[in-house]
Amino acid sequence: MKINYKYTIAYTIITFVVLNIGFAIVYSAIRRGAVQSVAGKLENLNVVVARHMEKDNTHTDFTPGKNVKIKPFAVQDSLTNPESVKIMKEWNDEVEAIVPMVHFSSYPVINGIRYTISSKAMLVEPDDIYLNGIILVFAWTFVFLIALVIILSELISWHILKPFNHTLDAIQQFEIDQESAINVEETQTTEFRELNNFLVKMSNKAKNSYIALKEFSENASHELQTPIATMKAKIELLMESELEETQAAMLSDIHDELEKLAKINHSLTLLAKLENYNSDLKCRIDLSSILSTKVAEFTDWMEMRDIKLEIAIDPQVTIALDESLAELMLNNLISNAIRHNVLSGNMIIQLNSKELKIKNTGKAPGIPIEELFGRFKKGNSERDSIGIGLAIVKKICELYGHQVSYDYADGWHALILVFNNQDQQSPI
């Protein structure tokens, strides 16, 4: 979820809570105002009654059946307040229902005698006439504020977060092997400026480390080639001379190890070149033809191991891939399937417009399958394997957007390469 959406949700919740609190305050204020209005009218009524009593010295016009009652103040009653207001629910004959009534009592002294003058009137609750209107006003206010919050949140967030979004785009477009530095936008926001400065600093540090590592790999690979070749040549000369059996065995082991070291050096050099390889997605090859040729090249090896091969290759399957890289990838995949197969095992190669699948029988891998595409990761302890072949295959696939995966089930290894056909043009 985008950060501006989170802001909008937060503002919406705050608006909703504030409006509910405001509704409660307004409702309480209206109800209190209604009570005070009725109490005020009753207070005026009591004053009129008291004046009438002072003038006529009688209160016979105010009988107990009416809304005003007068009685002498009882001596035993304690007078704490000169006036009192009570709200009680009682039966009202006029509306024939139980309604809230406001009772106002005053205690004036008339002609030397203290009286209790009590008057009452029906209280019109806000629920009866105002509640629907208040709810409607607050509902429309809420809708208006939410619309305003959404619009202003989008506009303000876009303006405030513009440098941040630009920085995100720059991070997504950043390539460690590119010559130019990461491009960030100038901003007056302190947090964004600190973030941009940190990114520029770290990206430059990463680029320098990458360049140093690249130069070291290239130099080390180049410098190792000559001594390895020299040692191999001298060992081969020694092996041709008259040696004891133990000496010859030791020289043979040394020669094999040097061969393995040469393969590792060659593979690491190849991976370093692939890191800087500029793939051309418009370059398309006929994988069916190349695969058929490669299968023929490995026929002798498969016969030596008595491997039964099943082939299902659709004609004219074209994908985005460089021809030399395709040959390298197929070499690794097919040789891997033969090397890790069992004697008199089985092998299946299937190719269609969507995927290439190479399956072979064999023992279960000795490491988790998700690690097999890492460097120097071997499914078993084969002496001939250096554990880089699948890493090269994965890197080639990444260059052209293809997906490669591995699975093992019921004694079968399966390497599946799913093609990226987004750039494939339909035939005319």
C-alpha cells in the first residue's frame, strides 16, 4: 500500500472520530439548551406567580391540578439552594404518554411567609425533532470532508513525496556497472536530503568496490592462466619419462587437479564476462536446430554410459538468445544430465515454444535444491564437477528474461527452462 493511501486512511479515521465527538458535544449542547430554555420559562412563571401572590395575598387561582403548585415551605425542610431544577419522566394527559418533564422550584418569601412554588413543563427532546437533522448534517459534512481529505492528501502527498518517488525511480534504474552516478533530485526536506546523500555515498562506495573486485577477478584470471598452463606442460613431460608407479600416480593426481583449477578459472572468467554482457533481446535463434546438433555431439558419451534417450523437439522454436550463449547453456545442461545420471539410466529432452525440459534419472541431490544454482554448489561429490555450470546457466537465462528451475521427484532430476516470449512476434 502506498504511503499516501495510509495517510488518507489515517486522516479518514481521525475525521470520523472527531465528527463523532463533535456530534456528541452538539447533541449534548442542544439538549442542555432545551432544558435551560424550559427552566428559564418556568422561572419567569414562578416570578409572575410570586408577584401575583404579593399583590392579592392569595394563590387560589393556582390549583393543584394545574402546572403550578404552591405550598408553604415546611419548617423541617432544609433550604440549600434558592432554586432547583429536576427532570423526571411522568405521564402527560395532553400527549397521553410518558414524557420527560422539567420541574422548577423556587422558595420566595411573601408577606413574611416562605412558600414553595413548583412549576413544570414538558421537555421536547432533541431526539424528537432535531436528531435526524443533526445526523444528516454530520453525514454530509463527513462525506464532504472525506472527499476533501482524499483530494488534498493526493495533491499534498504528490508534492511532498515527489523527491522521494524520484529517488525510488533512481534506485530501480541504478546499475552497479553503469558509469554515471545515481541521479537524485534536490529537495528542501531534511529527511529526504539525508536519504539522498546516504544513497549517493553508498552507491559510489558500491561502484568502487565492484570496479576493484572486477579488476581483481580479471587480473587474477589472466595471471593464473600462464602458470597453470606451464605446470601442466611440465607435468606432462615428467609423465612421459621413466617413473615409479607411485610417482606416476602422484603426477597424474596433480595433473587432474590442475585441469580442475583451469576449468574453475575458465568458468569464473566466463561468469565475470556475463556480468558485463549487454544482451540484445531482438536477437533470436532457432533453438530446435542448435539443440539437435548438441544432442548429436553427446551421443557417444551417452552410449558409453548406456543411457537411453527420449527426444521430443518441436521444429523451429525461436527464442531471444545469443547463439554462442545458447550453445554454452546447452552444453552445461546436457553434460550435467549425463554426468549426474546413473549407469544404464534414462534421459528425456523435450522442447516446445514455451519451455525446454531436460530430465534424467539419478540419486537425490545432497544439498537443498534451492542452492543448486549457486556457485560451487554440487548435488553430489562427482570429481569432474566444479559446481559452476548451473550458475552459468542461470546467469544466461537472467540476461534474456528466461526462467530456469530444478526439481527432483521419484528418482528423476528435472531442469526446466521457461522462455520469455514477450518480445516474440507473431508470424505473418
